[in-house]
Amino acid sequence: MSAVLHLKKGRDESLERFHPWLFSGAVASIEGNPQDGDVVEIRSASGAFRATGHYQHGSIAVRILSFTPSAIDDRFWLHALQTAYRLRRDLRLANHPQTTAYRLVHGEGDFLPGLVIDIYGATAVIQTHSAGMSRMQTEIAAALQTIYGAALQRIYCKSAAAAPDSDDRYLAGSPPATAGDVIMENGHRFIVDWETGQKTGFFLDQRDNRRLLAHYAQGRRVLNLFCYTGGFSVYAGAAGAAAVHSVDSSAKAIELTRQNATLNAPHAPHEAFVADAFEFLKQAPDNAYDLLIVDPPAFAKHAAARRNALQAYKRLNALAIAKTAPGGLLFTFSCSQIVSRTDFRQAVFSAAAIAQRPVRILHHLSQPPDHPVNIYHPEGEYLKGLALTVSNEQWS
Ligand code: SAH
């Protein structure tokens, strides 16, 4: 018998709107003694069933798994992951000859708050962000094996940094002979090292934006700031960029960028630098680059940091706009969840005004559809970007 959380009178609103989290402030009383990670039931003040989900102490009391009465058992996990898989198949990502890496489960975006699963060829990497999901790792791994069969050689759980009471280990299969594996994305090859890389090893969320960038890269001098493993650089090189410079503050990232550049186009004019992106931009000669990518890590992880983050986006983009050669383009991003699309656009607008350049928006950029946004959880729309053109005329 699972514990039951009874809501305060009139506090059903978020559940009526299918928000995937129940905040502790809405709870009147708890029947039973739930521990972190237990499956609990939520009932309204009148006693009506509302939802089932994973309980955890803290401001988010329950991460909701179902709005209808249902057992959270092996059948539930198999059905949930099959549903996620079918979407990726419809998106033509599963079983694609040119793209072997995609996100299978994107937390709330797949109605599975606290769970991320990325597929890298024959390897699945699971990242759990809640006590409840951490406890379900065995069931989730079993469902993955049922869905993929022999196509899945190993399942790696990479949750030590993300969840309480979890660790990094293989749940199925064994480590590859050499670290990581080579995946394909739109025909380009990348080394992904899920054990030591950032996040689950690769930034899958920039796939579509990299493809768009390739469209503009021919003959241009490209500067890829915050390049990580060089995703944008590889696409630009393959598309015939005149030169590609990649910058990241992490030496490991730059090493991987160099390897990926060589793997795809050993003779492309590519150089990679371990450097602070702000400093590199400041010191870059004027008019040296006519296609810039600015994809920094989240500047704000909490609401309290939002204002400072907006200032940082403004400063960074003012510099980038100032350094874009006339007639050049700038692809600029924010992956901070608490910085909205409107906020980000405002920061870039202020940056353009500081740089006093004629800037126009060509594309509004976003996360790809294997990172779907649950409409009841707008916070899930975390990646936003703008592709800008900086015209020839000088306004200052
Ligand atoms: N564009 C990348 C993902 C960027 S993730 C891709 O397509 O895969 C953000 C990167 O910024 C990380 O690799 C991190 O090492 C790097 N970084 C963080 N702070 C930095 C700084 N001040 N200067 C340069 N790089 C930085």
C-alpha cells in the first residue's frame, strides 16, 4: 500500500493543468511514512484520486508518473519506454543510417520526470535526476533490453553527479575495449566518451542547429566558441569553411575536438585553442571571422542567478556582435532553463545596441524534437538561440 499525500483545499490547480511536479506547499497531510524515491498517491481534499508519482523530501514533493490510477511496475516502464522509442522512430532517428545517436527519454518531455536516456550507437546512457528514478534503474534497463534486443550491447548508468544515492556503473554489458565509441550525426563522426565526458558525453541537442550552420559555412571563416567536442566545427569544416577556429576552456574538450576534426576531414583548415572564450574574443582581431557560434554553458542554474546571467549574455553577445565581420553571421544560444526566450532575445537586443551594429534575426533556434517540450511544463524549453546577420553598413 503506497503512502497518500492529501492536498490542501483548492490546491489542485497544478494537477488539473497536468504539471509534472507537485510542490510541497500544496500538501495538507501525508498518510503513511514515505521515503525518498517511494511511489505515492496524491488525493485532493475531497479524497479524489489525482496522480501517482515519485516522492522526495524538498520543494518538489512528487514527480508525477501518471494522472490515472496505474501500477508503476515492469509493464509501466516497458510501455513508457516503448512510447518514447516510437516517437524517435517517427522522427526517423531510431535506425537511421546517418545518425546513430539520439535522446530516447527527455525527462518531463517524455512524461518521465527525473529520467534522461541517450542512445549512442550500441550503448544506452541513463541519467537519473531523482531518488525515485535512481531506484528504478534495473527495471528501466530491463525495458531497454526488451525494446532494443541484441542491438544494445551495453547500458551505462551515469548518475553519481545528478542524483542522490546513485553511482556510475554498467547495468548491462561491459565497457568497450577503448574508452567510448564513434557515433554518427548527419553523416559526421564523433567520438563520444560517456564515462568521462560532460553530461552523458555529447550535446545531442544541437544536432539540427549544426545542420543549419553547415548551410551557411562554405567559404566563411568560422569561430566556434564553447566548442566542447567540436560539433559545430566538424559540420563547418565539412561544408567547406575557409577556416575553423574552435575554443573551449577545457583541455580535454579541445583534445576531443581535434580528434573529431581529424576523424572527419584531416586536411580541413582547423585550429583548436584552450582558452577562455571572453578573453579569446576580446583579443581576436576585428573582421577576422564571418561566422561565429556562441554556445556557453548555462549561466544561471537558479532563479536567484537570473539577473547576473542576463548581464553575462549581454556582455558576451555585445563582444561577439562587435567582432563579426560585416556581412557575417552569429549563431548565439542560451541553455539556461530559467532564462526565457523573451529574456534571451532582450539580452541580445541590448548587446546589439551596445555594439551599434545593424543586426537582423534570420532564424529562431531551439532544441530538436527528440528533446520534446511537455506543453504543461514550459520550463522544459531550455535551449534557445538566434541566428543573426550583421550587415555591411556601419552605424558607428
Ligand atoms: N557547443 C557545444 C556544447 C557547449 S557546452 C557542442 O555543440 O557540443 C559548453 C562548453 O563551454 C563546455 O565544453 C565547457 O568546457 C565550455 N566552457 C565553460 N566556460 C568556458 C569559458 N569561460 N570559456 C570557454 N569555454 C568554456
